Amino acid sequence: MGYAIECGTEEEWLAARRQHLTSTAMAAVAGMSEYETPLHVFRKYFNQAPTPDNKYMHWGRLLQPVIAAEYERVTSTQLVAAPPYYFMRHELFPWAGSSFDCFLGDDAIVEIKTGTSMSGKWGLSGTDEVPQEYIVQCQWQMAVAEKARCEIAVLLMDTRDFQIHPVERDESIINHLLSIGEDFWKNNIEARVPPPPDFRHPETAELMKEMYGVQDIVVDLTAEADAIMDEYFKLRDQEQDLEKEVEGKKNELLSLVGEASIATVPSGRNIRRKKVKRSAYMVHETEWVGDNLGQLLKSYRRKKGVPGYVSE
């Protein structure tokens, strides 16, 4: 069982979070967040000013008690909301910690989320088809609190659908996360050495602007920059060609499926056709970022028989 840390004010709670690697931060450190990279996390730990809520965080906080109440109504259970500014640290790894939304009985955590079906990241209620960073968050919270299971209660804002997604505890994932976290905490946070930027992450460009700003000066770069520029234009041209190829293959699959809502292929994967008002997407055996952790997550998903999707 983890150790509860007494936080009487928001300032004390924020200070506790800066002294631990939290579940949200861990998703970024593990390379599983689409919003932040390890370098984002590093900068936050040494920036004393709290990050203001964006509109999504704002509405998520406001709707949390409403979503929790709907979970209780649907499941006929009673949740215990975590007290204000509640924080817990891991029993064996004092740098690992987490906040929580709700607890269910003695062995379960319930996380409250908002999302959209348009994102294509949420599967059917009852499955573990959720955004990858939420799987990491749930595994981290179960590790910190020593709980056996976690459920995500989510309200999809665009369709008004309420869903519940179970996430099973996986010791392989937890052990790998603890290994990644310990390395980051000791070699980056405690050593005050920033991790290298992830130049492939979509949020890195904005982070670079924040870190370095733009000054009215001219710099002379080496031939290395010329080579990178050549590669950039080459890849940009290839990207345009690949987009056409992807669209073509998607249309080929849709033509094979015909009017059916679900189709299976010999490999055991499914194609599920959905009528939605958004651009097409396909979910398949994703090459997750995160090296060995990515393989563990793929294995975790494969156990559940996650289907693929092709949408109209």
C-alpha cells in the first residue's frame, strides 16, 4: 500500500507533485503522450509557476462529479472520491507518486475522463480501447496505490455517450514503467540534466519556441543543416505520396467490406465499419513509441483482441 501525503492546500499539493513522478508525467516520460515529451516534463519540474488549466482541463474538472455520479448510477455501486489535494507515493520507490479521482472498494481505482469519439481513440464500452497514455496512467496508479484494477469512466462530449473501460493490472508494464521512471528521475531530475528533445513529437516545435524564443539575428549553420534540409524536403514529398496511397488502400478495404459492418481477415484482425461524421481512420497493431514498453502494450492489447476500424 502506498503512503498518503498530507496536503492541506493546493500549494502543498503542487509541491508534492513536483517531488514525485506522477502518472500524467509518466505517460510523457515513457513516450506515450501525444501532448508532452520527457523534455516537457523536465521543464515543468523546475518551473515553479503552476500550469494554468486549458479549456479541456477546466471542463474535465467541472464534469468530474457528474461523470462519477453517472458511473454510480450505471453500475449500482458507491464511489469514494479522493479528498481534495490527496496524494500518495509508492511504498518502495519514494520518487513515484500519483493523485487519484475515485476509489471503488478496497482494490479498485476509477479514473474520470472526458473525450470525443471523433478522436478515434475510444473503443466500445467494456473494452480497454482507450488512449495509450491512459493505460500508462492507470498502470502507474495501480502500482503506487497497490490496487488490483482500474476503470476509466469517460463522457464522450461530441456524442454524449458514457462509457466504462476496464484496465487490468499488468506487472510487466508496471515493472518496465518503474525502470523508465527511475532512470529519468535519477539521471535527469536529480542530476538536473535535460533529456534530449524528441524532434518527431508534434509538440516539440512549440517547446523549442518557448525555450529559445525568436530574436532578430542571423546565424550561419554548418553543412549538417543542408543535409537535414534536403532530407526534410524529400520526406515531405514522400508524405504527400503516402497520403494518397493510404487513402487508396482504405478505399480498397471499404470496397471489399461492401455493406457489412464488420469483416474479418485470415490474420484474425477485424475491420469494423462505422458511420460517423469525421475523416476516415484505421486502428491496427500500432508501432507504439517507447521501445520495449511499446511491445508490452501491443501484447497487452493483443490479448484483448482489439479490432481495427475503417470509418466512412
